Amino acid sequence: SSFLPIEWRCVGRMVRVYWDKENEWNTGRVVKYDPERDEHQILYEESCLKWTKLFNQVALIGLDIVWSKLGNYNWWPAQVYEPTEKCTKSGRFPVPDTDSVHVVFFGDDSE
């Protein structure tokens, strides 16, 4: 529900978190939120389960599933991702124009 705080609405959503030590983006799903610690538990694709302060990370939060078209390519399913404030300020993620959104196409492992 949109009446829930954003911290709770992240549960169940896909996320991409940038890990500085590995110098790479890692994809996972938010499985829990602990309001007392203000931390989210993320299950990464490597079966790694980690608690983190999601909004203090360089991260992208998965939103809607959409059909998207880029240039001369066919329409393809994609997921809209919204950057956290830290992600936007880090310079690791380009800030989209006000009339555009960042999408990740399904089946595309490129960054």
C-alpha cells in the first residue's frame, strides 16, 4: 500500500547494491525490514543474506515492470529502478533527466 513508509514498501522488491570492496553491482531481493535497527535484509543472487541500512547505500531500488523500447530494438520487458540519494550523489549512477527513468532490461546482465 502507498500508505506504508518507503522502508516497508521495499520488502519484496529487487535491489542493486554497489559493493565498494568488490567494485561491482550486486542484485538481490529485500526479504525483511527491521524498524528498530532501520535495516533491510537482502538475499543476494549468490545466496548471501545480509542486513544493511539500504538508504545509506549506493543502491537502486526496483519499482514497476514495464515494456520499454530503445532505439531500433524491439519492445522488451524491463524493470524501473530508482536510485537512493547516496547513489545519486556518489557519481556511480547517472542522474536521469526529469522526463526519463532508469530501466534494466530482463536478460541483460550489463551494467
